[in-house]
Amino acid sequence: MSGLIPQRFVEDLLDRIDLAELIGSRITLKKAGSNYKARCPFHDEKTPSFNVRPDKGFYHCFGCGAHGDAISFVREYDGLGFTDAVEELAKRVGLEVPYDQSARQEIQQARTLTDALDFANQLYRSALQSAQGQFARDYLQQRGLDDAVIERYQLGYAPGTGTALFDAASPDLQGPLLETGTVSNRYGRPRDLFRHRIMFPIRNSRGRTVAFGGRTLGDDKAKYINSPESDVFHKSREIYGLYEAKQAVRQLDRLLVVEGYMDVIALAQHGIPYAVATLGTATNQDSLSALLKQARHLVFCFDGDAAGYRAADRAMENALELLADGLHLQFLMLPDGEDPDTLVRKEGPTAFGQRIDGATPLSRYLFDRQQAGLDLAVPEHRGELRARVEPLLNRMPKSTLRDAMWHEMLRLCGGRRDWQGQNRQQPGSGKFKPGRFGDQRQRVQEERIDVRLSKDSVLCLALVEAPDLAADILELCRTDRQLQQAREFAEWLLNNRLGSQKQLISRLALNDSARSRFYRLFDGIEHVPSRDRTLESAREMLHPNQEAARKQRLTALLTQKRSLADLTAEERQELKKLAQQTQDQ
């Protein structure tokens, strides 16, 4: 639709918009000379790095790189498409968007359809509060829903008379209701599609109703039915609960993707407002693309039965072609017989939140599923694993993640050098040498992968390697709230007076409380860096200036002279001292 708006109008619109006033109406800006500064609304930060340049008509964040004009800001902040963003800004300055005739008719038609669906939504909500909705209210109360969450998700009730909606609609709305399939004319006379059902309105990014889901309160064969697709509703592109999640959480760092309407609502009521549900039987690439436009961290939550694992497998396979560096997908498989609705009520939001935090990364889920039923001590089974995994990895775009997963496949399957010759015949002996898969089986050596870890993870690893750093790390963590795990770990080490790795491992092995507390501390890490690399990174964070100076001097001593023989006695002594500091640290 963006191509149907004249470029000259877009440029004129941007000239009329006061960018500082627009952004200042949504976040707090602070004057900085002729410009403005603020904490970035698109990522979490403590010091302002978000700059607004009204004279140039753009904003830029030096922290996360967010950049754009007024249209870009409205699109990102309000979650609107290009056309909706232009309309929002045009309304702000009293302009009318000059669509061509065909586009104008198309937009007017869409508005007419959503007007009709909004009318249906209001009727269903009113019916829920009426005398005829008593049975539906009792059902919702039995499911544990309170009035606040019912209002937030605008739940309603479709009367069972069969024509309640059609009869209540005005003549100009009856046609659109038929067009959207909310009223059916299949048998030559109008009849409401939803009858005697709990109604779940499906809303778009602007909060307009585009479709419904309905749960039966009787003995209908179909427990749930959804609106058919229409000009305003495309099942694969709409996400249930996304509008409500964005209203509750302005900056959506992650989304929890569940399977049902009630799961979304129950989680929201228990303090987990970022749950959403895709529509249809599978999470396809269209719905994944829609999700990834909203958040770069997705956690898929499925029931732990066979059907749940099949759904998780489909979601994983559909996600492979979309994966790129910076995207983080995880899988949370619930205990068999449980779903999010029942489990969050049973164990509470804190315990359920811990499950979410400990969800399995996509890479680990893929290998766990593909090697199920295989014995990797058997060469044929390693070949089978590679035959299963390699086609999946080939579907992924080139990225650091793909490279790391490829190395993991080679490690698990064993390269040619890992096994060839282990069981071969010794020259002149006529006997076979026992190999690793015979009597003296050895572990395949894992190749180290250089990966970037978060500062929090690096400091936690450093504490495992050198618990005596706890005091210094705790002091650093107190100045940075993003280092929450490292802070808790360091405090625990100091409180328990654990100053050596031996003491730490002994406590974690023998103390149930400690083991339970830190059991999932490193679940999100695919490859652990070496001890030296870990401690070096930690030292750079703890003493950035001293460490940088030491490295710079080491480099100068080692590169400015042709050989060690060219160093003076003083320089040799300094080099020896710097090298000793590196070993000591």
C-alpha cells in the first residue's frame, strides 16, 4: 500500500511534523543544546544514548543503532505498518492522505469490514454481561478468570438463538458481516456463525477487531471454531494476544508463543503478559515472520505429549530458513498432561517464569530430537545423525549460529580422523588394534568455538573458574543492573565464604539447595570458552584501563623490535613482568 501514497505527500508530511514534539509525546526528552536526548525506547539502558535532531528530522541511538524519521519512529514504537503510520501522522497535522481512487475504495472497504466486526464484538461483550450470559460467566469464573482480564481481552458471549447478531445489525452492517463470514448465508438464509460460545476477539496492531475465535459451551463437535479468512483477516499473519501484549509491555524483549486462547489469557492474569498464540494448527513461516517483527527472542511453549513435540518440530523446521545472528529461539516442553493454563495455576508465575528462563535453545533442541533413538558409539548411527541434521543446517542462511551448529554436528558424528585407523589392522601383525569403540572407548574431543557471550554469562563463568574474584565482580555488578545473575552468584559465594573452585564444586555437588538454585545458570550457553579466555574477558571488564594499557605495552614490546635480542635489559625485564602478570591473573 505504501506505493499508493505519493512521495511528495510523504515528504511534505515529514516537513510538517515536529519530531521532538512527536517523540516527546511518547517518551521523556531532555534538551541538549539544539537537540534532545533520552533513554532509548527500543532497548534497555541506564544512561541516555537516544538523540533527536529536529532540525535534521531524524533520531539516532548510539546504543542499539535505532535510526529513522517520524514515520519510522511511529512504526517501531506503535507497531504500525507504513500506511497506518502515515495516516496517524497525517491526522496529527490535519491532512488527508491522497490515495488514488482504487486504493481509497480498498481502504474504505476494509474500514467497513472492521466497523462491522467491532459492532459484533460489542454485541458479544454486552451479551456476556446480560442475563443470557450467566452460564458463560459461570464458565469463565470456573476457569479462574477475573473481571479485569476478561475486560482486557474483551471476552464475550455469542447467544444461541442463531440470528442474534444479524438481527441486531443495521442494514449497512449486515452485508459486511456476511462478507467476513461472521454471519453465514450458506443455506439461503442468514445465520450467525457463532452460537452459544465464549467469544475471543482477534485484534490487529491498531486494536481493531478482524476476526473471532469461539469456544463451545455445549456439545458441538467442534470445540473451537475461527472466523474464515477475509479481506481483513489472514490467519497465518495474525497473532492472538499481540495487541494486548504490546499494550502491557511497551518494549517487548521476548514473546512466549503458546497454542491456545485460554493459555494466553491465563498467563496474562498470572503476571506473564507477553504470551501470544498463532492461529491455525502449525507455526508456519508467515506467522514466524510476523512474530520476529515484534521481538527477536521467541520462546515456543508446547505440551509435552507426542502432538506437542510434533508441533515443536514443525515450528523448528519452519524457523530454520529465517534464522540469522541476533535471533534467539527456544523451546519449552511442558510435563505430559499439562498445558500453560493448568500449570501456571498449579505452580504459580515465579516457577513458570523459571521454566521460561530455562527453555532449550533451538540448536540444542534440534540435536536432541535428531539423535533420539541413536547410539552414537555405533558408526552407522553417527552416519544416520548426519543424514538427518545436514539437510536441516543447509536450509539455514549463513551465520555464526549455522557455523557453530555445523561444528557441533561434526563433533557428534565424529570426523574422518576421529575414527579411521582406530580399528585398522596393525602392519604385519594380522591383528586389529582395539579402538575407542572397542574396549578402550574415548570421548570425542570437542572443537572450541569462538562465540560472543553476554557480560553476565562471562562473569558467571569467571566465578566458577576463580571464585576469589567474587568481591571484585560484585562491586562491578552493583553499577550495572544487567548483570543480575553474576551479582546473585557472587553474593552467594561471599556469603558462603567459598574462595576456591574445589570448595565451590563440592558445595554445588553436595548441597541440594545450592544445586537447585544454580542448576540452570548456564543453560543458554552453547559453547564454553577456555579458562584463560574467560578470565581474560572478566579482567577486561573489571579493570578496562589497566588491562588495555598492559596489552598495548606487550604488543609494542613484541612488534617494534625485530627479535628478542634487540630488547634492552630493562625491556626484557618489563616483558618478563608483564608476562608473569598474565599468568598470575
